[in-house]
Amino acid sequence: MDFKYYLVLSIHLIACVYLSKPLYLIAPSFLKHFYFKLLDYISFLLFTYLTFQFTKKRFLNDKVDAKDKAVFITGCDTGFGHLLAKRLDSKGFQVLAGCLLPDSKGAAELRRWCSQRLRVIPLDVSQDDSVNKALELAKDYMRRDGTTMWCVVNNAGVYRGISTELSRMEDFKYSMEVNAFGMVRVTRVFLPLLKKTRGRVVNVTSLVGRIAVRELTPYCLSKHAAVALNDCLRQEMKVWGVSVVSLEPELFQTQLTNNEALEEQIAATLSELPSSIEEDYGKPYFEDLRKSKAKFINYASPKVKVVVNDLESAVTLKYPDYHYKPRRSLFMRFLMFCFEVIPSYFRDICVQIVEILLRSPKPKAA
């Protein structure tokens, strides 16, 4: 879209502001009445929603009894899953910690730091056999320890790729295998246990499962799929009494935001680009891309406790929210809410403004 488009859009908005006044004056009285009633209704709903959040925290904060309840968590090697495993273990739950690398430093720390109730289970959510073996191990541990399955937390996730053109098909496929299909695999095999106990599924998705962010295309694609799965599953499981909750955090510091890992991943993706694409973008573009990605990652919030607190609420409250959206501050919560609800063309304008401010790279041939 060029300058002419934005000029026409701006003139249209200004014209609407000025035309709305005379139109209101000449409008029939019943239309004015309807207009004010609609505003009252919207204001009432907004006021009710905002105040209910405080009422709910005060009067509906009862927690389930952790005794004899097991929670299966994927992706416990590092990050949110690792911290949640420690938190729930300290609250008395039996934690079944799915780890991609059961001999990793993170898994060893869980064994050392947590109680004897916690069990580390080898798990690769991208492999059917691994998920099925994890289910059998979980059943065995619960049978031995006299517990029942209360909750499954789908937390495992990966970040791969850049933009649509610069990413490999492997980046798209692997992102979907872990972030979306992995969630499907784990949920499907544990649902029979959860239906018996009328338990709960908690899905860690992302803010970018609701909105799109350029140059995170494979990740956004997989997280949009995860959000869709969560919302469909929530409607499907109501009849069984199984709660389904999503957690949609913004950018927080985890292994996914590790600068070294990100640089390796970008290098691997760019190493397989066709020469024609390299010529279109030019070497300076790729150098600037690495710098802009580093700036973006440095913006990640260190307040990971905010996310773990919401995860604990999603697992332990008798009356959890449908969606938890951890944000670093009230201002960021307001900003992201506005960004979610505004029309797409205004959202694109906001993205372009941010690109200018951050001096995002531009392809040579563009």
C-alpha cells in the first residue's frame, strides 16, 4: 500500500468525524435512542467484565485438593514447564515431568530439588511412540503411588524459521509437529484418564496465536493452530466435565529467547537459501536481520513468575478462567488488548511504524 492509500484513508476518517455531527442532528429520534441504548449496553458489558475479574479473585479463588492428584507436564527440561513442575510439587501434587532429555541438567535439577513424588518421564511430543510410552509410564507411576490424573499441561514448544520466503519447509513442519500436533498427540492419549476424573487440560499457546507477527511465520502458524485446537477442545469437553484452559503469554525470557540458540537457528535456515533469494535480499539485509532479531529478543521480559503464577491458577483453581494472558505490566496488557481488537489495516500500520522506529532491514530488490 502506497502513500495514496493512506492519504485517502486519513481523509475518510476526518470526513467521518465531521459528517457524524450533522447526521446525528438530522437522525430520527428512535435512531438516537437506539444509539444511546447500544452504548449503554456495551458500557454495561465492559464494566461487568472488568469488575468481575476482581470479584472472581475475591470470592471464587477456591483451590482443588492436591492430595492424590497427578499433573502431567510436557517440556519440563527448561522454561515455564520446569518452573511449574517445581511449583506444583511444592503444593503437594504428584508431578509427572515430561522431558525431551531425561538426563539433561534441567531433569537432574528436578530430581534433586523436588520431592520423591515427582517423576521424570522421557518424552518427545513429535513422536507417537514416545507419547504412547509416556502414557504407559504415567499410568504405572500413578498406579504405584495411588494417584489419579488431574491435569495435563501442554507446555512443550519450539521456535523455528523466519519469514515465509526465508524459512525452510522443515521449519514449518517441525514447528507444527511440536507446537500443534504434539499438543494433539498428548491430549488424545490422556483424555480417557481425564474424562474419568473430570480433570483439566491446560495449553500453553502464545500471544502470537491470536495476532500475527512478521518474520515469526512458522511459529505464528503453529500457535494459531494450537489456539484453534484449544478453543475447539474446550467446547467438545464440556459435556464430559473436563475443563480446557489456554495460557497466552507475550514475550518472556525462556530458552526460546536465548540469543545463541536463536543465532544458530537463523544461520541454519539462511544456509539453505537459493541464490536467487540471496540476490533479491542482499547480504546487508541478512546482517541487519540478525541485529534486529537480537534487539527483539532483548525485549523479552524477565518476569517469568507472572507466567508461572497464571499456570498455577489454571491448574489449581476450582473455577479457572478460559484464557490467561500473562503480561509484564498493566500498560502492556492494555496495549496488546488494543492491538488484538483493532482492524487489520490499522494493525499493519502500527507494525510499519514499529519497523521504522526499529530500523528494520529492507530487501535490496524491494
